[in-house]
Amino acid sequence: MSEVDPDQLDQLLALQDTDSRRRRLQHQLDDLPEQQLLIEAQQRIGEIERQHEDLRVALDRAGARQRQLEREVDVLTQRRDAERLRLYDGTVANARELKAVEAEIETTERRIEEHEEQLLEALEEVESLQAQLTGLETAQATERTRVEELTTSRDASAKEIIAEQAELDTTRDRQAADIDAGLLQRYEQAVTRAGGGVGVGKLDGQSCTACRVELSRADVGELYAGPPLTTCPQCRRLLVVPA
Ligand SMILES: [Zn+2]
């Protein structure tokens, strides 16, 4: 290639520097730490909502059981009271029948006790489930607050980066305008070949700043003897060889 003005090469390296900074900024924007934390917090909220739903179902069931047992205790109590009345209202005719009624009352009493024990257990279950629900609701509120905070923080970080990007874009336009079109095109092609990465390096001591590979003495000697803009023998990117 024809001789390139050393000033142009400095400008090209400055452009590369700007492009590298733009890439780092884009990477930062794509990979904001708050974003990952937000995803995690939202996953926890989802998990809490599932547990909440399960608990609600269990609570409905326990509540229904409690009401059923209360009704049964009522019915049994009424039955026992009615039997007791019969003992004294003169409808029981003889001692044998009296014994039968007394036995019936005893049986009913035992059933009432059993039902009351079950009712107590059901009440304890309802209470325990309600406490668990309250705990989950507190955890949910905490996570929601965290999501709000993280969103605010993420948006602020993004806004800062986007402002910085706009500034760098302006800088880049100015720098690119000062570079010869042919040279700029070679640079853009090198960037494309590098997958949008670094397109031009500079020989720094014995290594290329783009790939950081240390070159052999022979290579370095040849590079210094050659043109100020060449190709890195290692990474094939453009390489600026300082005078
Ligand atoms: Zn290289």
C-alpha cells in the first residue's frame, strides 16, 4: 500500500481507542449487575406466589374441615341434650330403657369429645397456615420493594451509560471525519473480520497491542524496516508500526 501520513495513523489509533470504549460501554449496558439481580428477585417472587397459592388451597381445605367439625359437634350436642331431656320428661318407661338412654348419652359424649379434639387440631392447622401466609406476604412485600429499588438503580445506570455512549458517538464521528476514506474503509473491514472487535493494533515493544502476542525478533526487525501500516503476522489485524 502507499505511504500513509503518520498523523492519520495516530488518528486511526485514537478512533480504535474510542471504538473499544464504545464496545466496553455496550457490554456494560448489556450486562448491568442490577439486571441479573432483578431476574433473581422476580424468580423469588414467582416462587413465593406459587407457595402462596398452595397455602391458600390448604387453608381453604382446613377451614372447610373446621366448619364441618363445628357443625358435627353442634348436631351431637343437640342429640345428647335431647337424650338427657328424655331421662326426666317421663317418656322413658322402664329401667331397661333408662339404661339404654344413659348408654346412648355416654356414647354421644365420647363422640363429642373426639370431634372436639379433631376440631382443636383443625383450628391449630388453620392458625399455622395463616401464620405461614402472613410470613409469605411479608417476604413478597420485601422482594417487591427490592425489585422497585433495583429497577430505579438499573435505569439510572443505563441512563448514565447511554449518555456516555452519545458523547463517544460524537467523538467517533469527529475522529472518523478526519481519517482518509480508504484508510477508514480498511479499518472498518478489519473490525468486521474481528467480529466487531479490535481492527487495528500498534507495535508496542515486541508485541501487537491488538493480540498481545510477543513476536519473534526477526518479525519485529522486519516490521520496523517495513511500512508504518501493515498487518500483524499473528492476528492479521492492521498494525501501526511506530517510527
Ligand atoms: Zn496482533
